[in-house]
Amino acid sequence: MQIERNIVGDLLKWKESRLRKPLLLKGVRQCGKTWILKHFGKKHFANVVDFNFDKDSELASFFAGAYDPRKIIAQLSAYSGQKITPRDTLIIFDEIQTCPNALNSLKYFCEDAPEFMVAAAGSLIGIALAAKNKTGFPVGKVDIRELMPCSFDEYLRAVDPALHEYIKTIPLEPLAEAFCAKLSLRLSEYLTVGGMPAAVNAFLETRDWQIVEEELDSILQAYEADFSKHNPAGDIPKLNQIWRSIPAQFARENRRFFFGEVRQGARAKDLEDALQWLIDASMVQMVNAVEAPEYPLTAVMERKIFKLYPSDVGVLRKLAKISPAVTVNSPDIFSDFKGRLAENLALEQFHALGMDPVCYWFNGGGKAEVDFLIQHGSRIIPVEVKSGLSLKAKSLKYYRSRYTPQISIRASMKNLRLDDGLLNIPLYLLGELPRLLELAYGVMK
């Protein structure tokens, strides 16, 4: 069973755009980039031709020398034995980062042969983007999209389409308890499995937690294999140390990332290059601190004060060595690991909704800290994530008294409710956040 991904809508807009450029799809390894391009191609094109530069090193020879897109297409067509026609054939360049000349050729496909539909993907495209000034990256000549692990919204649509459709229309009022129970069960499954397609498909097809664990083990091994494959020998220990330190950094009351916790005596200058590699590879998300919540958040971020979150909650659970039995069977599904999994899940949903940037607020005097700040239009909205049914949120109360936001959010397992500007939204409804916010602002007028 394969999950339908929300990014298909964006891919259709790309296909139909008169200003279309070659597509570059980035995202963390094994989040489904190759599958979604092939699936999209089969559904919306007469033909799909796939070229994988990692598996077939001979492909690089077609991109040596002068960049003539039509000559390249003729050679690729003859080499693959498949006819490639403008507009009707989706041409997939997979693992394109392993062939810099092919990556650079996208510029010439954009300028000289826009009639050919080219979509490129790669597990480490983010690294190439970060090094674009050094690699001849086709700046301004590609349409860049990002695929993330499956969100809870996508998971729910796959396992319970009727329930998924129902919550798309709910008003701003408490749900019936029967719906809350079903949604809580699905959320506990997602918290345990995560959103990596291989793990999700293993669970949906077998319901066998051992097989899910094996899939997540395989993903972690692939991540660490990338450290060795794509980095100088001296950087490999640093990458491993940062990556493996994340659960311990999460477990502290103050989840702020400290380089000294990675390795005793380590300073930022010793490890920041390795940290940036993990960010560029989309393996971790950085959430910067903000002391004065002003619009835009990018202007007031504290660049040296931040938290790190893995790109997938299932990967975090596995990295932290938390048994599936703990998260699946716990009466309070987010009570374990001190609610850190709930924060990770919330951040993933914000990113799935296209919310950028996402920061967190702290008081310089150490009095309070709010888990997230998001932008909604020109508004800054504080979000406190509560791991279960407890609604004590002293930091959010302090923030509200100091900055008087029109709407504040408390994400928890309590039912949906708006009370004096405080929107309590269940964690399983975060995918509906933009619509519920509009309803809340309408009520508050």
C-alpha cells in the first residue's frame, strides 16, 4: 500500500505552469522522492523515463563537454531504448547530485529546451544547494520543491479516508468523544511508526512491529552510511556524535542544543560544519530562539541559540531506543520521553503546512519558554505543546500577559476549544490548523 502524498498538487501546478523550469525535488533520504516522481509520471504523463546516476555511472558521459539538451535527449533515448517526446514524457534524473555536470545541465534545459519535462531528485540535493557557489549550481534555473516524511494528515487519509474527510469540515467546537478515541489511536500508531514510507508501508501491510523496527533500523544505517560515503574521514566522527547526541539533548528540561554535550570540551567552531551538513541533508531541523517576538521572525532570530529536531518522529523514537510497546500501549500516549515526541510531531506538521520559519520563544531572565512561534500572515502566534491531558502552561500564560497576542495555541490531547483567545487544538488536528485559525480569528473579531 502506498500513501497518496499532498505534494502531488504542487507537482501538477509545476506541470501546467507556462513558466515551468526543470524540477528539483529535495528531501531527506528515503522519504519517497523517487517513488512520488514515478507515481506522478505514470498518472499524468504518457511515458516516464528514469535515469539513476548512482546506479549507472556511464550516464555521466552524456553530460561531458558542451551542454546541448537536444543532443543529450537523443543520446539518452538511444541508450535507454525509449522514445522521449516533449511535454508527453517525464524525464527523471535520480540521484543527480552524484553527477555535477547533469545538475548543471538543468540550466540549459531551462534556457534552450523548456519543452522537455525534466524532474531531478537526490538524497543529498540539499548539500549541492548549500555548495551552489562551488559546483556551478543552476541558480534561478530550476523549480525547487521539498518532500518531507509523510505527515499525520497523509497517514490518516490512507488508514481512515472517511475520518480524514470528516475532520476537513469540522466547526470550531469539541468533537464527539468517539471521534477523539479513534483519532488518538491513529495518532499513537503514527507516533510509533513515523512518516518514512518504508516504515509506514511495512506497518500498514503487516501490522508487525518487529518488521517496522527492522525498516527503521535500515533507515538509520543508511543515514550513517551517508556520513562515511559523502564526507572526509575527519568529519565522520563529528557527524555520528552530533546525530547520536540528539536524544540526550532532548531529554533535558532545557532542550537547547549545546555543542559541549556532543563531546566534552567541544566548541561551536569544532562541530558547526558537521551540524550544517546534517541540516543541509534534511536529517535535522533547526529551531532558533527568539527573545522579542516581532514580525518577521527571521529578523529577530538568535542564530546561536537553537534546538534540533530530527525530520521524522519515528526516526527519533528509534534513535532514542524507545520500544514500540511504550508508545502504543501507554494510556497517556505522549507521557514518555517527557513529551519530546509530541514537539517533534508538531514541528513536522508545521513544516508540512509550509509554515516557515518556525522558532521558539525564551525569556532572557530564564522565567519562561514557549515551544514554538509560527507566523500566520503578519501575526506571530505562540504554540505550547502539552504531551497529554495536563493543561498547565505557565510559560504560555506569562507570554500572553506580556505580549497579548489575539490568538494563542495550546496543542494537547484535550478536545478542540476556543476560550478567551486560547485555542486548544488536539495534536491530531494540527493538519487543520490554518482553517481553524481563520475560524478563531473570525470569532475574535
